[in-house]
Amino acid sequence: MANSDPSALTLHVLGCGDAFGSGGRMNACFALAEAERVTLLDCGATALVAMRRWGIDPDRVERVVISHLHGDHFGGLVFLLREATLFRRPRPDLTILGPPSLEARLQAAMEAFFPGGWTADRQFGLRFVALRPGEPARLPGLAVTPVKAFHTRGTEALALRLGIAGRSIGYTGDTEWVDALLEIGRDADLLIAEAWMPGDATPRHMAYGALRQHLAAMRPQRVLLTHLGEALLERRAEIAEPVAEDGMVMHL
């Protein structure tokens, strides 16, 4: 899986489905692989299964960036951390970036699924970085710009712009159209965009027609549609843009 070119960046689609398994797709998870590390963009409940299936070593994951607090986008952290704790992850640390309530919500989920799992002795460092709209976060080799999205209550939804390995990646997460998405997608090397339903408007989610109305203003170099629901999957032949598939690999 490693890249021979230290400046190369490869996107592995580990999950591009919605919360309901539409089309048999796994939950949202995108692995951005560099020669020295892997960064996950969202980590849905099926992420660890997908990593095993497509050869992404969980011990190489150094950063995880979470868009919002729904289980199909952050639930896989429970299993990633549980495995790392039980099987003595060799990496020195793991940094998780996401909405301000992520750490507390993850702790609650861990204790619900694996009582005592949160307080178990870890051989690696675990760091959380709160992402807030208008406050870019920077780590070595990674810049994250969050903007406020509009999804369901209690999810603290964000859309994200990542700078990594000299590339810019926009990610809508789950949201209906908001004008802040223009900042996320403008001139990006890749825009990963939700397209959940056909039509021009869907409450709390991205309608395909709404996205298409704004692509020309954003001018991304490449577009990849994700999180398609059953209704849009049934009309896939009408979709002009590339659609993500579990297991897909893109070189950026």
C-alpha cells in the first residue's frame, strides 16, 4: 500500500455509503495514504472491516478527521481504538480531529460497546483536536479548515477543507447546501461531495441537483460523489460526475 514517491498521495475509498447500507456500501471512510502515514477522513462503523478488506494497516493511521457526530461517520473509532489498545499498537500516538463534543461522545460509545475500554491502559498517545468553524487546525503535514454545515441536531456538522501532501481536498460531509461550501470546494484538487437524493433540495442532506448548481462556481479539479441513497442509486445512469465505490483507489 505504501507509495514509493514521498510526495505522492493516494485516496482509498473504504466506505462511501449512507447510514442505512444503501447499495450494500460501507459507512463513510476515506484513507489518504502518504509514504509515511495514513490519514482517515471520517471513520464510520465499518471502517476497521474495510481496512482489513483492502489492505490498509490500522497501525499506520496517525490522524483521523471527523466531519460530524453520527455513527456512520465516527463509530469506527470505537473499534479502531479497541484493537489498538488490546493488540499494543506500535505507533507512538494517534490524533483525532473533529467537533468539540467528539471526545465525550466517543468515550460514551466506547463504554457502551466495551465497558472499561476507555480507561484501559494504552501503549500509545491519544490526542484530540477540536474543530470549530473559522478556526483552522494545523498539524505537521496537515491543515484542516472547518466550516459550519447544516445537518441534524446534535451532530455539530462540519464541512472540511484539507491541505495534505501539497493537495487540497474538499469534503462536504453530510449537509444540505450552504454557501460556506463554496470555500470548501473552490479550486480544490478533489471535492468529495455528498449526493444523497435526486432533485434540487433535501432537508439536512445534499440533493444532487443542488450540488450541480454550484459546481461551476467552485471549479474543483476533480469531483467524487459519495453517500448516495437508494433513490439516487436507482438513477445512477443519469449522474454525470464520478461516483465513489467501496475499494476505489485514486492517485492525487
